[in-house]
Amino acid sequence: MKHLLASIHDVGPRFEHEVDLLHDRLTGHLGGPRFAMLVVPDHWGEAPLRAGTPFATKLRGWADSGIEMFVHGWFHRDTATHSGVAAFKAKHMTASEGEFLGLDHATALDRMRRGKALVEDITGHAPAGFIAPAWLYSSGAKAALGEAGFALAEDHARVWSPARDNAVLTRGPVITWASRSRPRQLSSLAAAALLRRALAPARIVRVAVHPGDTTVPRLLDSIDTTFVAFRRRVPMRYAQLLA
Ligand SMILES: [Zn+2]
């Protein structure tokens, strides 16, 4: 049987409206809340997740409905200064959204532990794992994942288990879209069209959507086309990879 792992990135009060739209869209395609959410504890230091707020209640309801919750960085934005390859990646690949690319081990571990505790407190469920903003990790951040107690992590190319000696659980590129500029939109549309075909034989396919996608109709069309193309696949939970 072939499976689909779907996720909504950048979930938090900053993008509440956009996340609502994506929640409804994916629920429609997948026949229920059969996807994951990546929760940002304090997006850009401007949108803190707080217990007792309406958004916290909504998040808990979504977790209770079966949506897997991942910790997705802390600020999301990259506040560190980089040198060499990391500087190039940070500047050209992420528009400075790769928060964990430049973090040392201790800082990464601290943010991971606080994020884990916060998401568990707000949702009432232990987070399924940790996924770094823009899927970018420093070596210190990679090492901290297991110490922070995360069972699952992923990047562009794989899902692995920090709790199990970093055993790789599935491989293959994520189908995702970029809304930031027209050239990026066009290249992400081309990549999605290519990957819909190329990944047809794959046992597991990952699809990730972002709040900004909801502002660009042609990206939403491509997202719909992608879910329709994979409609015979069974949506799965990331935690099933550990079974
Ligand atoms: Zn993100």
C-alpha cells in the first residue's frame, strides 16, 4: 500500500487565517484531519503561542482531532550570523528563515526543550517530533534532537529518528511550494509537476504546504492537482514510521 505524509508548516497565531484555509483544504482532500502541523512557538518574536488564548484552544482541538503536532523552531527567523557555506545557504535558500542553521548545540537544545514543553502544554499531546524551519539544521542542532527527546525529525531528503540512533525511516524529496517571489513560484510549480510523476512509484510521498501558498491562486491549483494525483494513497501519521 502506498502512503502520503501531508503537513502544514508555520502554524501559529501569526498566520491563523491562512492556516484555517489550509486545514479545511487538506481535510477535504484527505477525508479528515489526516495530516501534521508544524507549530512555531513565537514567530519572529511577534506572535507568541500562549495558553488560555483562543488560538491555543483551537490548536488543542486540532490535536485532539488527530492532527500530529511538530515543534517547528522557536522564532523561525535566523538571528545568527553565518560564514562560508552556511552564509550562502541562509542568504540564498531561505530568506533568513533557517533559524536552526546557525545555532550552537546549547542554544538549539534549549529552544528545542522549551518548544517541546510549550507545544505539549498547549495541545495536551506530546509533540510527534521536531522539524527545523526551512528544513535546515546546524550540526549542533542535529545532535541536540535526541537529547531533547524527539522521536522524529525530517529535512528535504529524509525522515529520521533521533531517538533511535538517527535511523532513517524514509527517503525522498518533499513536494512543496514557494510563494515569496514570481521566479520561486514558477520553479516550485515546475518541481511539483515533475515530482508528481517521478514519485508515483514511491511507497511514501511527503507534501508540505505553507501559509503564503494561500495568497497565490496558481499555487493552490498546483496543490489541489497534487492531492488529486495522490488520491489513492492512504494518508499516514509520521509516528507510523516508527512502528
Ligand atoms: Zn517554516
